[in-house]
Amino acid sequence: MRPANMITAISDVLAGVAISGYFINVSYETVTWDFTLPVICLCLAAAGLYGGGVVLNDVFDAQLDAVERPERPIPSGVISYTQAIILGAYLLLVGVLGAFSVGHLTGAPGWIAIGITFAAIVYNKWGKHHSFWGPLNMGLCRGLNLLLGISVMPDALDQYWWMGIIPIVYIAAITNISRGEVHGGDTRNMRISATGYAAVYIAMIAMAVLHQRIWAAPFILLFIVMVNKPLRVAMKNPSGPNIGKAVKGGIIALIVMNAAWVAVFAQPAFAIAVLLLLPVSMGLGKLFAVT
């Protein structure tokens, strides 16, 4: 289920919730169960959708993993092929139901969750095998995940739907790098991904300036450092292990990127709260596979 990555999916939703304006004018009196329950449900939905997607990814890759990555749960016999299918389907169902429990009037979160489910299955079965559409397909899952958080306030989708493009660019860049994780890669792919990273930085800085959020600067800087440090190493020596570290760094840095978005659209306290998910994700990353 990639527990460390599931935490990053939750941070996607929290960033989306902040972008929607849900956290504006929050006070002690407004933080009630009715206020927090929708956010909790959407976080649960994000975890279920991500977990289900990656479990089914291992299902589709079971035969290939038996050759290239025999230590994976299915080929190593830790979990059976049938059990993995049931687990993946269950997690996706939890994600969809959790999303439909929010936004009873429009059902927007639920339909977005169905879109994420469809995009994940398409990627697992077909998308990953295409050099161009594969990274975009994977990015679409993350872009919709951000929109899932924004949908906590349906009217905000009309204003900020375009922000779903930013995670698409970022995740497409990471997925592009990951193609050399097993057998090594080439610097050309990594330069393309570095360009995608730069587009994300520019968008973040532009929004911070537009919203006059100077306190977002440390979060943005930390994000830039986290993704570029392992990428530079991989560009100098594009071996499989170095590329794996670059991919892992890009995935874990998602939390910092989302904390930066929260800093741009909400109070610093909320950004710090999201950033505190980073040590949790990094700790889980030492215990469970990230890629």
C-alpha cells in the first residue's frame, strides 16, 4: 500500500482544502466536528484511493516483479494474488464512499474519486507502458487528488480547477525519471523532468507573490532543495539506485510542496501542520517501499 506515499496523498487533499478557502477566518469556535468531519473523510478517501491504486499496480505487475523485483509482496508470497485484488478493490471502495460522504448536494468529491479510480486503473493496465501518456496519466491521478480537496467547497472548483494541472506536471516529471529506476537512465529524461520541476517552482512563487504571502518562501525553498539535491546526483551518475533516490525524494517532497501551497492560501499554522506529516512519511519510508 506504500504507507509513506499514502501520507503524501493526504497532504494533497489538505493543500486542496486550503486552496478552496476552507481554512480562511478559522477560529477556535469554528473548529467543530461539523467543520473537521468533511476534511477527515476526504483524507480517508485520498488514503484509500492511493492505497488501492498502488496495490492493483502490484497486481498488474506481478509477473514482471517476479523477475525484476522478487522481493515485492506478491511474488515473494507475503500476500496471494487473489488477496491483493480484494485488498485493492476494498481500498478503492473506501476511497469512493469516503468522498461521496462529503458534498451531498453536488456529489462533486465522489465523482472526482471515481475519476481517480478510473485514471489509476488505466495507468496500471495501459498507461505505464507509454513513454508519453504514462507520466501524464499518473500525474492526472495527483491532479484530481488536489481537486478532491478543493471540492470540499464546490464553488472553489470553478475558480481553481486549473491548479490541478500543477501536480500533473510535477508527477509526470517524477514518473519520467522513474523509468530508469531498474536498469538505469539517461540525463536527457532527467533534464526534461528538471524543466517540469522548474515550472512548478515558478507557479508557486508567482502565487505567493500574488497573494502577498512572504511566509511561504521557506516552504518553497525547502521544496526546491529536497527535489533538486537527489536529482543532481542522479544526473551526474544515472544509475538505478541514484534514480531510485531521486524518485523517492520527489515523492516525499510532495508533502513540502503541499505545505507550501497551504502557506500561500492559508495561515502559517496550517502549513506547519501539513509539514509535520513529513517526518511521519519519512519514517514510514524506512519501513516500507516507496517506489
